[in-house]
Amino acid sequence: MGGQVKEMSIKNNIVHYRQELEGKNCELIAVSKTHPAEKVAEAYAAGQRLFGENKVQEMTAKYEALPKDIQWHLIGHLQSNKVKYIAPYVSLIHSVDSAKLLEEINKQGKKINRVISCLLQVHIAQEETKFGFDEPELLAFIASPEINQFTHVKIEGLMGMATLTDNQDQVRNEFRHLKRIFTAIHRQADKPASVSMKHLSMGMSADYRIALEEGSTMVRIGTALFGER
């Protein structure tokens, strides 16, 4: 594609990926970060409604400019002081990487009387640049009484990013590890009422097929849909 995506190409790409995911219990999150609203509109015209952004300011600008039945997913690192801007409309925050951030999301949800859906981000990659809970932290947090104080958030699953590597076995093992944690929490009989393991967000353009095989319920595809940024 050489970085240039023609109008029909975005439509064709959306159709292709949705067909590939059909029957696999997995949703397509079209990652539109850094792409203009016009490209989002093309994907929308092809029937896509779930879009992922990693910057609050950019997502809010697109939210204001585009149809209101779009479900906006915040997939990038979220700073506590930016939560208030997306609290009224965000459909799902994938990147909750600390109890402190969840506390702020709850606070902002309470202010506007809205329960905000979130995923807890788990650090599964062998890279220090990635954010997230490690496994012991995550399990301790879900088992702690503190979590019951969050009346305006709903924890609907987990998100993780694999190491950026050509070693597919390593990527597979990281995704498999996250699925094991997801399943263990899902099976807990005594987990808090605000916690359900409904979504497992893992896999991007380069590794989504492995993620699918390992049980992903949401793949975050950007470059393969919209072209290079």
C-alpha cells in the first residue's frame, strides 16, 4: 500500500478483518490514532463502530466531530489528570495500569453518575517500557477490600501487549500467560461484583493471529486497516 490508503482500501480492509474474525468471538477495534477523522469516517461508512485511540485530546476531538454511535476505546497510557475529559463518553478504557488510576476513573464517574467500563492492563512483555500490573499485584488488588469502594467503575477484563519481537513462540507464551490469568480470575467464585472477565484485549496488526489462537476477544488493528502513519 506504500502508506497511501485509497478510500476503497479502508472499506475492503474493514470487511476483510471482520470476515476473518467472524465466528471467533472476537471484536475488531480499529486503531485510528494519528489518522484524521476523514479516515475514521470511511471505516464508519464500512460499518465499523469500535475505534481505539491512545491520546485523550485526539480522541475527544474525533468524538466531537464524528457520529455519536461510535464506541471510543482508550487504548494508550492514561494520565490521571486527563480522565475527566473522556469520562462522559468513553466506551471502554483498556489501559488501567494502577489502583491509583482506577480510583480517579471512579471519582470522575461518580461526579457525572456514570459507571465507566475498564480493563486492567497486565505487564506480560519482557520490556520495561510497557505499563501494567504484574500478576501478583493484579491478583492481590482484585482480592483486596479496596476494590469494593469503586462504585462507578466496572472491570470487564484484561489487556496486554506482547514483546515487540520476531520470536513468535515468545509472543504466544506471553499471550497464553495472560489468558491463564484471565481464566483464573474468571473462575474465582468470590470475585467482587464489579469484576467480570468478559473481554481479553490482546493482539495488534503484527501478532493478532497468535492472539486469536490464544483466546483474545478484542484485537486492536491500526496499520493493517489504515496504512502507515
